[in-house]
Amino acid sequence: MRFMLSDDDHKRYGLPAGWIFMDINRFTNQEADLVERPEPDGPGLDPEDWLECLRGEPAEDKGVPLIDEETGEAIRRPSRRTVSIMFWLGVRRAGVDVAWPDWTYDLLGYIARRDDQPDHITTLDEADELGKEPGGSPSQSDDAD
């Protein structure tokens, strides 16, 4: 997956312009140690739970489960907290050593895409027009972690 934080967030963290790529199929021992650190030094997540967190919870619209029309499978979305951890790890992988207590980003100012989405999709509206969702905006999650 890939994401871009807001311009202000890119400046705050000294990130280069453009996409930050996050291979969600890679999780190092150092990242596991960082993720496992209890609050306030880390998110306090059991590394064994990371893949399940990425998989997400079944998404709903007004209590009705959302189903992928192509596969017939339930659409799943990671929680806002999981997205925050994923972005934090992505920024760290991009070379910015930001501590968990200092990590913050504009929830309404980022763009995220799955690997299978084209680069020209830059807003939720554009994704809706194509019948796809950008990488799972935390604003779409029912989980308020």
C-alpha cells in the first residue's frame, strides 16, 4: 500500500514529497519491539495480533455488512488505530525516527491506496466513482481506538 500525508505533516516530519510505500507483508523484529512497547512509549500492541489488525473488521453501512460484489466476501477495514500504527511504521521506514508519543497526523489530510489502485485516484469521491475505496480511510472505520 502507499500513502501521502498532508503537506503540513510532510513538512513536520521532513518527508520527501510523494508517496510513502508500506509493504504490509513485512514486519521486522525491531518493528515488533516498537509496536509492543506499552503506552506512552509505543502503541502497546501484541505483535502476534498485527496481521489480524491489518485484516480489519467487517465493514458495515447502517448495520448492514458490506459485501464485495466480485468476490462475495465481506469487506473488511482496519481500525483507525491500526491505520495510525501502519502510517507510523511507514514514516519510520522512510527514514524519519518519530517516537510514538510524538506521532500525529491530519486524519482528513491523507490519501491512501492499495497496491491495485491506480495513481490517478486522489480523493474518496474519485474512488467512489470507480466503485473502489482508497486504502481504507480511518474516517470510514467504526472503531474509535
